[in-house]
Amino acid sequence: MENNEMLLEITGLSKAYGKKIALHNVNLNIHSGQIVGLLGPNGSGKTTLIKVLNGLLKDYDGDVKINGNPIGPKTKSIVSYLPDEPYFADWMHAKDALSLFCDLYEDFDYSRALELMKRFQLTEDMKIKSMSKGMKEKFQLALVMSRKARLIVLDEPIGGVDPAAREVILDTILSNYREDQTILIATHLIADIERIFDSVVFIKEGNVVLDKDVEAIRQESGKSIDELFREEFRC
């Protein structure tokens, strides 16, 4: 599904927290129309990179552009982000969160969100407090996937759900993204999710050590992405 339009351009991106180097001279180009796995162990730099892309971290060196725009108000309008923790208040009902997304994002498709919620067996009148962790993750995914954003960033989208629900979530991601979008997925559950990746990026100690098409990796190495990851990071 990849096309030739460059959506994400990262040049010389570096970030340190005191003496701790989180990202070191990261160079990365990602085209539209891909599902990309962002893979690395804890402390590898994934979270820092995600924060930069979402405009949550501004003190860094290097150049980052999304759809030709430097990180700022414009890119916030074209990036849809699913964090790895629930972020709605317990007192809210699902309809309150839906209304909030309508107010915040011009590209939010309310009817599409309702369709995805129905697929996940969620309703507007459900209270956030009554949802399990897995239900909250599915609800937030429905909201994030219902924006017409060019770049969708999903941080551990299947981390809190059972194996059966994981399949539903992955099928939902596959069937609900457009050719002009790119989905960047950070996960440690590689074996469960690698079937939907078009390409992967391995990050190790703040450095990109692999940026390659999945099929090319499998043909050249004869290994799955999970096997290659375990070999690289000795998991």
C-alpha cells in the first residue's frame, strides 16, 4: 500500500536528558501508505521519538518534518496519537469523550467512531469508570482511528487486551486506514502484531539499527521479525 509521497522526514534527531542520551543522530524517512513497527526494548528511545512526533517534546537537536511541516500547530492537526495509558477521566461517559474529540479535531468522524465502537461492543452511554483496561484501549483506539489524520501513532495498542481481542484490534487497524495515511506502531508484542507491518524500525540505545521492508527482511534472513528482534536484542 506504500506510495511515493514522503510523510515523515527525520534528520539528525538527537535528544539527551542530562548525561543520558535518548536519541542519537536519528535519520529516518517514511512514506505514506504504510504500517510501520517501531521496535526496541525499554529505554531504547521509542517514547522520546513518539513525544517529538506529537509535539510533546520540543527541546531537541535535528530536523523533523511531517507532511513537509516542522513540528508545531500544523503537525498536531495531522497526527493522531494513542498513548499507552488511558487518558479520560473516570467520571466521563463515552459520549463525553466523543464530544470532546469533536470539539478538538476538525477531522474527527463521529459516525465512524460509533461504527468502530459497535465492532468493539462499546456504547455511547458506557461510563469510563466501568470499562476494563482492554475496553478503554479499544475505545481510545476507535477515537484515534476515526480521525482523518495523515500520521497515526499507536503506543502499545494491544498491550492490555486478551489474544482474541488482539485479532479484532489488528483487523480494525488494517481495514480502517487509508492510502494517504501512515500508522506507526510501538509495541513489544511483536509476534502478535508483525503480520500487519509493511516495514520495521529497530531502535537500540537511541540509534536506529534497522529500517527495512518486512518482506525483504524475511527473504534475506529467513526469519520472522520477532526472531530477528530477539536475535538483535538477545531477548
